[in-house]
Amino acid sequence: LLYTIKFELNRRAMRCLIIVSALLGVTYAIKCHVGGDWKTTDGDVFCDGGESDCAGPPWTAYTGYNGGPFACGACDGAAGCVDCDTGNNCNAKTVETYGCYEWTYADQMWSQSTEATECLIADDEKKLCNAPDRNVAESGTYTAQLKGCGPCVVSEKTALNCLECDSDKCNGTASFSASFHLAAILAAFYTL
């Protein structure tokens, strides 16, 4: 009888150990974004090969991801790949999209694109659009950056040929109002 009780306790202890081990195994598996599309959450999976890293393409502010797919595991020196080990889904940023217009110079005048460019930011990146100051800038004095997304070239902003704004589609014709002119005046006072 003593032997039967001891055996029964050991079986219960083994079951508990197996369950605890399984739970710990799931707890320590890293979750990575996998596949080629960063826009879906369908690719968020727990890696089952014992990986401690996630891999993905490099991120560039205002244009997004550049390069290959997202995966479990380290890059192992692969070109166009960045790995991370900072936690679940560390290889896929939370991305915010907004729009900016591109400006071109032709026939002695500036014209805005009809469709806004999709701009991408993540984490602590600032939403910015750039546009020429149509009252001052000429063809060679303003360089469109990233089809209107992101900041101005510093020297062009300092020379007041380029203006920045920080909301969705803010660099469109309708937006070229007091806000842009106020920004230009503030930039002028700042440089004094």
C-alpha cells in the first residue's frame, strides 16, 4: 500500500512538471512578424524553432520598409536585413500613414500633384510635409524631398525657399494659407 501511494504521488508530480514545462516553453517563445507584408497582423506568430531574434527589412522614415521579408531568427549577415531581440514583434513597427503632395516647377510656376503621396512614420518620428514657398522659390532653389514627405533640405529651409507643416495633406494648395506664411515668418525671426 505504501508503494502504491508513493507511485501515485510521483505520477502527479510528473504531470505537474510536464504542464509547467510546457507553459514555460510557450512563455519563452518569441513572437515575430513573418512574411512579406507589414500591413497585416496575420503574420504575427510564435517562433517554434527556439529562436531568440526576429528579422526584417530596414526601416526608413517617411518611405517605410526597404527590402526582404520578415522572419523568425537572426539575419546571419544577409543584405537588406536587420535583426532584433528586444521583444515580441520587434521586427515590425507600429506604422502611421498620412499624405503629402509633391510639387514640381514648370513654365515659371509651381504645381501640386493631383494625388497625395502616402508617407509612413513609426515610433517617435514626426509627421512632416515639405513644399516650396511659391512666392520666393524658383526651380533651382527648392528640392522636393521624398515626393513631399518629410522635412526640407536644411539649407533650403534656412533660405526660406522650403516650408514644412505637420499634418495630413497640409502642403496642398488649400493649405498654403496663414499657417505656411506664419511658419515662414517664424523661421525668419528664428534665423535673426
